[in-house]
Amino acid sequence: MIGEAAGTAGAVLTLVISALILVVLGLVFFLVNLWIIQFAAELLKLQPDASMVVLSAAILSAASMIGSKHN
């Protein structure tokens, strides 16, 4: 009985830790995409609105995550 509870608690703890790691990695990935888009806009001498830069980074991040899931 106690062994099952300890196994379940360990599984929940592993789930929470892995979820936090995935959220942090997702934010890092988003920030890298944001930096790339801003750098490219500066390189091309464009003046995009900040909301459009964030939207572009979000679309790029989501598309790459979805694309990496499927072979």
C-alpha cells in the first residue's frame, strides 16, 4: 500500500518537474525565435510593430514544435 503511494507520488513529482522543464525550454525557444526575427528585421532595415514581431515568433515557434513532433 505504501509502496504504491510512493510510486504514485514519484510519478507525479516527475510529471511536474518535466512539465516545468518543458515550459522553460519553450520560453527559451520562443525568445531565441524573437531575437532572430528582430535581428533579421534590423538587417533588412525594416521597422515592424512590436506586436507583429511577437506574433511572428509565436507562429514560428508553434510551427516548429508541431513540425518536430511528426517525422
